Amino acid sequence: MIAGLIGTIQAVAGDAVTVNVNGVIYRVNTNSRTGPDAGGRSAAVELHTHMVVRDDALILFGFLTENELVWFETLIGVNGVGPRLACAVLSRFTPDELLSAISAEEIDLLSTVPGIGKRTASRILLDLRGKLPENLEPTGPLAMRSNPEVLGALQALGYSTAEALTAISSLPEEASSSTEEQVLEALRILGGS
């Protein structure tokens, strides 16, 4: 199994890139942001990959970040979501946006992905409820606001990573309170009071 590639981008298509790794050129299916985010043609790139093995083909899927790969593997574990649809989801949402949409159970937002209707969006939410991998870490603005001690405390109290991060993201930005006060405020948010 190919776990990753380090090389130079030869070409960029909407849903794939070709990567030259020491003279061997690999076609890597991916989301629509990967090629441009990597710097386009002739850019050095490192991709985290997942290989799908079928009777008639070996298909390589690759992503710039470990978070995207974890999301891809999580999504293809949902009944009815294949690799191409998982890539479409990752084209529409960044990992942080997807974490927020799933934790807030936003069916209408998930339904904006081409190929996903309300039934598939509901299935994704149902299948992933309480089962999100713990290694889905926030990377964008949410990462700047999440206090690891508050996150750890909420997880120790039985909340999932997604639930804890949603509550942390709802905490007032200007509040420079202690960890205990942040945990109590997050618990109020989670409790709906």
C-alpha cells in the first residue's frame, strides 16, 4: 500500500493531480483544492494517500494534510459514500467546516455538495454521530481558540471531540477566563442553558 508521495506536480486536473516521484508518475485523485493549494504545476508536494483496491483497478487518493485523509477515510466508511463522493465533500468543505457542519447536524449545508441529497446527508450524520475519530484536530481559526485543557476536560466528561469543539468555538472570544471557567461555560453551552 502506498501511504504517501513526495515529488513534483506534473499536471493538475479538477479532481486529480499527477505527481512525478523520481521518474515514476502517479495519478492521484483528490479534491478540487489540492492542486491549486499545493502551488500548481512544477510545485514540490507531499501527499498523504489512501489506495482503493478493486478487481479491475488500483486507485490512489491523496490529500495535502493528515486531517483531510482522516476525513476521507471516515467518510468512505459511511454506507453509500464512495471515494469520489468523499472527495466532493472535501472539495466543498475544509476539515474545520466539515467538523462544524457534522457536529451541528446541518443537513441542508451537507446537501449543498453535488451528489448528496437530504437522505445521504442524514445518513452521514446518523453514521458519524458520536463516532468521529479523536484525531480530527482543528487547524484553522478554531485551532487558535481551542484550549487543549478545556478540550481534554470536556472529553473526560464524555463529550465527543466534535461536541467539545463546537462548544469551545461558541465561547466568547474576548473572555480571558481560567480553564475552569471556560469548562463551566462550555458545559452551559452543551447543556443548552
